[in-house]
Amino acid sequence: MRKPFFLFVILIISSLLLGACASEEEKAIVSSAEKFAANYVLEQYGVTVRFTEYKFSPTDLAKSLGLHGYIEGDKKKKVFVFVNYDPLSIKTLSLPEGITKKSDSK
């Protein structure tokens, strides 16, 4: 009787530990993707963005996530950036109307 209970407890503890590791990994991915995207928008368009939400794509489709946010100073000016995180690259960018690429950007 004790053996199944003991195995059940070990299984629960293992699941919790693995979940905590995945959570830390997810936080690191989101942080690096947000920094990468914010730097890209600043360098290419000359505006500072703040991200407020993210959503991962299914990992069997792509290693990517969508970042939602706004232009700093005006929360009504929404921003969306779709970022591949392995390796880091911008796949899609949606900025408010009127924001154009800086002339010195390639």
C-alpha cells in the first residue's frame, strides 16, 4: 500500500520541479524577446515601446511569440511584434499609423 502512495508523491514533486524550471525558462525567453524587439523598434523607427502581454506560439509550429504593447507616452498607440526566439528575429511588426522607418535605417 505504501509503495503506490510513495510513487504518487514522487511524481507530484517531480512535476512541480519541472514546471518551475519551464517557468523560469519562459521568463528568460520573454525577457530577451522583449529587449530585442524594443531595441529593434527604437533603432529602426525611433520610438520607445513598452510590452504588456505575450503569447507563445505552439512549439511544434515555431519557436516564436507575439508581444503586445504600446508606444511609450501614449497607451492608445498599440504595438504588436511577432518574434522568433531561436534565433532572435522579427517576423511581423505592427505600429500605429504615421510611424515610419528612420531614413538612416537599412
